[in-house]
Amino acid sequence: RLQVQAEQALPRVLLYHKQEGEIVRRDDPNERASVFGALPKLKGQKWIAIGRLDFNTSGLLIFTTSGELANRLMHPRFEVEREYAVRVQGTMTETQMDQALKHGIELEDGLVKFEILEDQGGEGFNHWYRVMLKEGRNRVVRRAFETLGLPVSRLMRVRFGIISLPPRLKRGMTAELDEKAVAQVLDWAGITAGGDEAQQEPELQQDSPA
């Protein structure tokens, strides 16, 4: 008798360009729009959000059918990089930028330190910054800038780990990773044995309206 083990199908991984004014929950007592309503329907499975973005934040959201992948990437020990484009009311001083990078910014729930903080310019009262950090505490980017007296007027996540928000992925649209890209993500997360290609940016399938 021969026992043949069928090859296990790879989990699905979906990118979504979240719009401002959407929540990352399935149910809301205030009946606000949910990102889950914009995702493709599944049979026998469900989409799991890898992290969240708050109501007024836009940008890259990642969904998967793998609870193991979601749990691994959301665990603080994994220290996944999160990159944002931030528009604030006002401009950081050189002293504030130096403090944020070298020593961090003290919040009520602990210190936050930006791994990258770059001035991206601006016009008038609004100024843009590129920031990268390795944690996902609730509203941590907004709270850090507000502590410095710089209210955030727009916040957009542009990268999560090795996955960047594709320029062609417009707001409210989804793009599913192909099998090769999913394998790269799993390798990067340490779920499967990986090689050098795990550091490459995954390729995307054709965008589709959400």
C-alpha cells in the first residue's frame, strides 16, 4: 500500500488600499463602512486582517486565510517594518528630528523610536514626512507627532515588511498575490524554508475593483 500525501495548498494573501472612513472590523454598532465589505467573498474560509489601520488612516492593508501567518506578522517579537507617509500641521525642528531618531519620543504607554524619519517637504502650513518603525501600537504615529505639537492631517501606510503598496492599486481596490509571491511572504515570515528571493518584493496579480 502506498500513501500519497497531497500537497497542501498555499494560503491566500490579499492587498487592499484602505480608504479613510473605513473600519477594520466586521461589525460596527455605528454602521460605518467596513473594509471587509470590499473584499472578495470566500467559501469555507475567511479573510484575516494582518494588523489594523484606524478610521482616519489610509493605505496598505494585508489580509490572509492563514491564521499562522497573521499571528506571526502581528507578534511584537517579529518587529515587522511599517512605513508611513505622514502629513502634519507644522514643521519639525532639527532638534525634534534628532531626538526622535536617537532617543525616541515618550508616550503614555512607553517610548516609541522611528527607525527612519525623513523630511519630504510641503507647502504652506502642511508638511510631509516619511517614517518607519517596527511596532504597531494603537495610533502610535499620530500620538508621537501630536506629542511634539504637530497634529497629523493625513496618514498613509505605504509598506508592511517586504510588501509595498503598489502604485497602480487605487483606493478601494484589491490585488491578490500569486503563488510565487505568497511563497516569498511565507519564507520571509519564517513559516517555510526560504532563500534569497524571500527578500524580494512580491509580484502581484491583476488589480481588481473591490
